[in-house]
Amino acid sequence: SAMLLWKPLKKLQGDKKVYDTSSDMIGQRVMVSETVTQTSGSIRYSGINWQARLEPDASDQVIETNTQVTIFAVDGTTMLVKK
């Protein structure tokens, strides 16, 4: 029965990646300290520079230095941000 139900049950799980929403950093407005793109960048939060990248559905391709952004999610030690 496991073999027969494997694919239907797998489809129920969905294919979207679920990001960690347990961090108190989510929702915070911070400044970009190094240009943020889909693959790299840096933000300044609580006196520390954190790795950052754009959240997957961001309408922007690049967010320049000294722009204020919102932390959307946390993926390991990388902050996903949006304008």
C-alpha cells in the first residue's frame, strides 16, 4: 500500500520550500550594507552584518546599499529580504 500511495501523498505535501518563521528578526526593518541580489548581499541588524538575499517572489532584481528593507524570512544564517 505504501508503494501505491507514495506519489499521491507526495503531491499533498506540495513543492514549495517552507522558510523558518520562528525568528524574532522576521518583520524587522533594516538597512542594506552591501547590495542585495537573488544570490548575495548583506544587511545590518543589531550591530552585525548578516548575509542576505532577495526573497524568491521579490519584484526587485537588486536593492542598493543604504536602502531600508524588511526581513521576510530566515534561511539558516541568511536573511531573505524585500523592499
